[in-house]
Amino acid sequence: MAPETPNDQVDLLLQKAGLSHETVTAALSIDAVLQNWRRRVAKRELGHRALADLKIGLDLAQLDVLVAIDAPVSEFGAVTAGETMVATVAERLGIDPSRASRIVGDMVDKGYARRAVSQADARRSIIELTDAGRAVLDAVRAYKFLILGDFLSGWSSEELETFLPLLQRFGRWSEHTELGAEKFRSEIEALAAGLPRT
């Protein structure tokens, strides 16, 4: 993909901010790739295809709840510790607790999840996967990794060794938002001041 070029005003602003031409070109190209990727990911193409091909009678929201109950560290990180309650599912997925409760209830009714008593507090109800729920997740993950693994099999070992650490490093770029916004506060204020007001 050919790198995009910013308009003259943006280019001038970025130069004044001390960003090199190479950095600006890379940022624009990366942003274009990410925007296209985001649109495809938002459609959840792989998830829809997996559910259809595996003939699993669930929708993506229900599958997401099963994943949130399982809470693999690779997807949820530190928020996986402890027992899983409906509120935990809501927090992990960033959805309203009442929506989480409704979908968890559906999963219990369909036999993919079960309610159990907390070992930490007998007054508390927790959610666990049943064998059927575990089988669904295992099948969907196997489906995903067959396809991803096949795609990556065309990469050299050197490309894989280079790509993963860089992707992990790049995955933290949004943590730079506050620092970057503070660093370029005057430029951002000038941009805001130049906007038309309705």
C-alpha cells in the first residue's frame, strides 16, 4: 500500500511538532491499515463464519459471554483473577449488567453455563462453563487458530520473530494518548481554536 500524504496544513503542523517525514508517513500508513482492519473486525467476519461452519446455534453476543466466563488470560489479562459472576462478565465485555444477566441466563438455559456457589462467599452465585460450553469454545478457538495458523505459515521464522514483539509494543500505543496530548497541548489548543463553532 502506498503511503498517504497529509494535507499541507497537517504536514506543516507535524513538522513544527518535530516529527520526521518518515514518522509521519508511517503513522498515516499504519492508520489506514488499522481503519480498514477495524471495519472488518467490527463486522466480526471470522466469528460469524466459525459459528455457521461449526453449526453452532449461538450468536456472537452469546459466544462473547462464554469467552468472558472462561476469561482466558491472553484476552482479558489481569481481570481474569477470581471467580466469575454476572457483574464480572459485564465488566470484561464492557456491557450493561442487565444485558450480561440476560445473556448469561440464556447460556444457562441452553446448557452452556451453570450457576454455582462461590467458594469464597456462600451467599454469592458464580457462573461456570458446562462441558457443552467448553466444547463450543474449544471448537471456535480451534477454527480460528487453524485459519490464523495457515495464514502465518507463509511467513518466515524471522518475520514471525520480528513481528510479534513489535505488535505487542505497538499494541500499547494508545496508552501514550495522555502523555502525547499533554506534550502537544498548545498545538491541540490551536487546532481547537481554529475549528468553526455552530
